[in-house]
Amino acid sequence: MGGSFARRKRHRPRRRRRYRGNGLGPRRGSFQAFGLRYFYDLFVPRGRGRRLFFNELCGVMALGSGLVGAIFGWGIAGVLGVIPGFGLGMVLGARHLGSRGYYRA
């Protein structure tokens, strides 16, 4: 007994082409958007070195958000609010950078 698509031709699925990375612009919202890609091409090596550079930059940005959180914690709860504020700022900053695709493993 034939299936519901008995008259349809059977064929193998197409093979996906390999991504070569040529000609594609930077992702929207990345560090290399807005024409900065050409600036980074001059000073930062391509490939693994560039990824490591931007991952370290993300770490510094997460640390900065932790410091801002510590300042807010100081303002709200005094000395007792510094450590929780720093931790919460780090977590929220790192989560934001990871969800937006700035940090790449």
C-alpha cells in the first residue's frame, strides 16, 4: 500500500555547499560592524588571534559591568552590597554579551 506521497519522485537531498567565508560582511551587532572591520584588518591578526582578542575584550566589558554593579550595590546597601552587586553585574554583563554573539568559543 502506497504512502500519502506515492506519486512524488524520490530523490536524494542536495549536498550543502561548504561555507568559505568569502564576501560576506560582518554580522549585525558585532565588533566589526560599522566599517571597523578594515581598521581591525590593519592591527589585529585574522583567524584565531582575532577571536581571542575579541573574547578578551568581552571579558574586560563584563568586568566593567561588574564594577558598575558594585557601584550600584554600594549605593543601595553600602559595604554589604558591593560583592552581590559586583557578582550580579558580572553575570548580567556576560550573559548579555554571550546572547548577542559577541563572545565566541
